[in-house]
Amino acid sequence: MRANSSVGATIATGRPILLALAVICFLLGNVAGEMETTRDWQWIIIHHSATRMGSAEVFDAAHRSRGMINGLAYHFVIDNGTEGKADGFIETGPRWIKQMQGGHCRQAYINEHGIGICLVGNFSVDQPTSKQLDSLALLIHGLQDQFHIPNDHVLGHGEVIGEFSECPGSQFPWDEFHKRLREAGGTVSSAVTNTPARGLQAQAHRP
């Protein structure tokens, strides 16, 4: 799972959908064990790709073409069964393996301390698949448990002040997501208020 000079080989390292929380926590622990240090993660930010198809490799190429020298902006990508990836497959990006800051928000502080998770799909018109929601709930619960991230620090991209976005889309099923997160063992308030992320000023910073 270690990163190497081949971006393609690195971002091909993925996690299959896991229906046992113990397994996903074990995998997160193994990834952390391969790193010399972990960052001070304080936030989890949920995104959609706003495309019907995609994968970590596809998004890495797109982000590099936009001048992002570190490539894939997100730490994890949850696939929807396109581009040869299984529905619900969790891809672990190089930024996570190398414990690098993200490039998924305009806010510098959120990029520095926020874990970016992107679900493939356009949830302004569609909804995530059931397997994507299962994977998202399990991944987020595992991350919260490992890094002690509080419930009100799990946000949709558009909930961060200064982002000017409806991401992860107007059709994202928040109620169903919260239900599955509770079933996975975590709880995220559906009414997140007074969080520091909402008060930050926009700073365009996407390395």
C-alpha cells in the first residue's frame, strides 16, 4: 500500500465495500501503521464528483490538468460501479497514504485539517447507490473513531462558509445517510451549527 513514483499504482490501492465495522477499522489502522505520522485531522468533508462516471485515477488526471501538482484532491473516493470499479469500492488516494493536506476546498484551514471523501456521481440530479452510502457510513465512522472527530465536524462541502457550492448535491439523501451512520455506530447531527468551519473566510488554496 505504500505510495511510489507511479500515481496510477498508488491510487489503484483501494478498499472493497466492507459490511463489518471491525474490518474497516482494522484497515484504517493498518494504513495509519504504514505512515510515519498522521496529521491533526479535525474535519470530514463529503463531496460528490458531479459526474455520472469516474474513479480516483480519472479525477487525479483531471486535477493535474487544472494545475494541481499533487493530483487527486481527495483522500478517499467511493466508486459507483463505473470505470471498471465495483459499486461501493473505497479507493485510498496518495494524499491519505502520504498524510498530505487535501485540495478539495477553498478554505486553507479545511484543506489542512479536513479529510476529503468524494462519492462518484452527480447528486444534483441523482442519488448515491445503496452500496456507496454503506461504504460512506462505515468509512466515516471508522475515521471518527480513530481520530476522535466530533459529530458536528462531519460536513457536506457546501456547508463550509465560503465554498459557494451545493456539493454534495441537492439530492444527497442526508436522512438516509444519518440513519446508516447510526447503524454503523456513529451519529452525526442533521443540524450542524456554530462550527468554526462555517465562520472561516474563503482562501483559494488547492495544492
